[in-house]
Amino acid sequence: MMGPVEEKVELESDEEIPFSSTPVERKVHAFGCEATQMYSRGHFAYSWTLKQMRMGPPSSVYIVILKSKINVLLPFGPIAILLHYLTRKHGWVFFFSLLGITPLAERLGYATEQLAFYTGPTVGGLLNATFGNATEMIISIYALKNGMIRVVQQSLLGSILSNMLLVLGCAFFIGGIIHRKIQVFNKAAAVVNSGLLLMAVMGIMFPAVLHFTHTEVHFGKSELSLSRFSSCIMLIAYASYLFFQLKSQPNLYNLIEEGRDSDGDSDEDEAPEITHWEAIGWLAILTLWVSVLSGYLVDAIQGASDSWNMPVAFISVILLPIVGNAAEHGSAIMFAMKDKLDLTLGVAIGSSIQISMFVIPFCVVVGWFMGQPMDLNFQLFETATLFITVLVVAFMLQEGTSNYFKGLMLILGYLIVAASFFVHVDSDG
């Protein structure tokens, strides 16, 4: 009789041992639970403190200036200014100015994204249109002030060509190589964007056709008047596009947001890192510094062309857009590597739409107020290049799919365009 009872007692005591059968074990177990709770509370408090510290001015300087690796190029800006006054070697001044403006363009895009967190999608879209291509706008306005109309036209044309061929091509190519499959994007949004690009080409083409067919009613005046009227229409069309995208038909672009959410991005990744006043302050500081360097950059273009034995058209169409599109290039490739092609198209094609439908007409209107005859006549060679490029990209996007071969074709097409402008001499000097 005692055997089974003792065995039962032993079994019960063995079952209780893991839950601390002795006072010492119970105390150790209780201490472990309390330590775990204390660690969890401490970790939460530490995370909360870090989040609060992130929003302060010192952390703002760290995030905007020190955190980004591309900011190692910032010292080249002051070096360019010193070379301008000490050596007068325009080739080096131009080169170092390019390097100095590149991180500023990327940081301008970052500050705009941070401010868009506080303004909402509608105002954020307007901010993106204004500051997303702020580098091109500042360089263009400074060149307009100096009467360098052809530099303005060619640099803006180069930005469109670079975004549609080089940026989009690299994104398609690298995304196709990494994922080894046919990637899919929102076909409906791509069709709307292609239509806007074709409308921009129409607005740019008619003044050139009017000029080269010698069919102006008032020679030298009708072309300029048509350009200014078409620019106002294009600005209205771009405003309508923003309203259509953000208010009237937002469901057309829902795939972009779904693609952003489907990869499990945490709320912390989507939260702002700096306050709205800090974002506004950084936008002002970065815009001012870009304005300063843009002056030295534009002044050194002709000297760099002479010292490098390189056409001004090649510098304006190929080299200058590399600066303004540095941020777009990296972002588009990164999204393609994450299989987010809708975001890639939003960066590459969206930037091209901003330049063609907003920045170029805006420069025409600004030149109108400045008394500069800035028009939409981009000359026959440049207009034909833009028209063919938009057609090629529109055909690439019509299926709603991409692969590495399409990307390779776009990259090779950009190399043909670059070689063409390297041997192209601007007839207007």
C-alpha cells in the first residue's frame, strides 16, 4: 500500500520542481520574472527616450548632415568657390560644383519627404513638384537671369531624357537581374503618365514646327506668344493631374500604396524623423546653398567646355542632369530591387512629368516676367530626340510588365543619345 503512495508523492513533487518547489527556487523564479519585466520596461523607456531625442535640433543635424553617406561630397562645394577665386580654372570649378551640389539635391528630396508627413498628400504633392526638382529650377533660373536660354532648355531636356532612359533603364535592368522574373506594375497609371508625356511633347513640338516651317504670322513673335500660351495650358494640365491623382481618382494609384504596405514596412519607418519646422528650416538652408553653388556652376560651363574640348550641349544635356537626378536614380533602383515597380515609375516617370509639365512651363513664365525670350522651341534636334524617347518609353510601358532586357534597351538608348549630343553643335551657339 505504501509503495504506490510514495511513488505518487514522488511524481507530484517531480512535476512541481520546474515551477520552483522550494522557497529558494520560488524566489529565483520570481526574481527572473521581475527582472524580465524590468528589462521590458527599461527597453520600452529607452526606445521612447530615443524617439523623443530623435526630434530635437541636435539629432536633426545628425540625421540631415551626418547620417547620409553621400554627404562626404559636401566639402567639394567650398572647394569649388575657393578655386573660382584662386585659380580661375573653370573646368575644376565646374567639376567640384557638380560634386558639391549632388548631396544637396539628395537632401532636398529628403527634407521634402519629411515635410510631406505633416502637410498631407495634396500639399505634399505640390511640395514634391516644387522641391523635388528644386536643383534644376534653381540652376535654370540663374541661367535665365544671365540670358543663357539654351542652357536652360538643354539641361531640362537632359533631365527628362535621363529619367526616362537611364534611371528607368537601370531600375528595370537591376530589378530583372535580382528577381529573375517578369515584374509587374500598375498599367493604368503608366498609361495616364505616358499620355501626359505625349501632351508635353506636343506643347514643345508645335513652337519648333512653327519656327522651322517659317509659317509664323509675325516672325519672331508668334513663336514666343505660342510658347507662353502653351506653357500656361501645360501648368493648368499639371494642376489638373495633381487633382486627378490625389482627389478625384485616387483609386487608380492605390497599388502604389499597397505595394508600399505589402512588404511589411513598420510604422516607425513611415514616421517622420524631424519636426515640420526643422524640415522647413533645412529646405531654406539647402535651397540657399544650392543657389550659391549654382551660380558658380553656370558661370563655369563655357570655360569647362573650352578646357575639356567638349560641346556645351553635351555638358547641359548629359552632365548637368546627373546632379539633379542623383537622388531619383538611387531611389528608383532601390524600389526595383524590392520589387516595388510602381514606386520606381512614380520616381522616374513622375519626375519627367514634373519637369516637362511644370518646370519647363514655369521657366517660360519666369522668363516672361524677367524680360527674357524663353520659349518652347527646343530646336529641331532636341525636339526630335525628346519625341522619339517618349514614344520608346511609352511602348515599353504599355504591357504593364518589365524585365532586364527592357532595362538594357533603355540604357543602350541613352548611350546613343549621349553620343549624339557629344557630336552635336548648337546652331545658336
